[in-house]
Amino acid sequence: MKLVFKVDEDDKSKLQNILDEDPVSRLSISQKNAKALDLEMEGVLTVLEGAEDSCEKAREELSKFAEELEDEEKKKVVESIEAAEKEAEEGFGSIFG
């Protein structure tokens, strides 16, 4: 299961507290600032991927203050984060390659 949330900068500490809690901490977690990805939105974008029960717990907690992205917005964010991570991996490869 994969979830995408947009969190206001003011709520970053709330986000981190939830991401550090069990079972959410067992998920694959990617975070990027929307501006760093050149997306037309603001805030911290968080992609959570893993077991359905852990994702549901994350959804329950995050939906209290974060916006869950769906459909085209979700797809766009996931693609942007994956491209940024791939670019970073290639950069490390050229350093250590």
C-alpha cells in the first residue's frame, strides 16, 4: 500500500513524531519539500509504503493535520520523489563508482 500526504511546514514536528512511532516507523518513508521538487504546492510531501495495517495507522494519525493526496496529485508527487531519489543515487554512484 502507498500513501502520500502533504504537511504544512508548521506541522513538521507533529509529522516526525508520528513517523517515529511504531508501527508507522516500519514503513518505507520518503520526504521532500514541495519546492525542492518544483511542484506547484507548498509543504512537506511524505510518501509512505508498506503493510496495509501500518499504512492505515499512519493515515488515521496524519489525517488529523495533513492532507492526503490522491489520483493525479499522488501520482505526480510519487514520480517526482522517485526521480529525485534516482538522481541522488546516480550522483553517489559517480562519486564512488
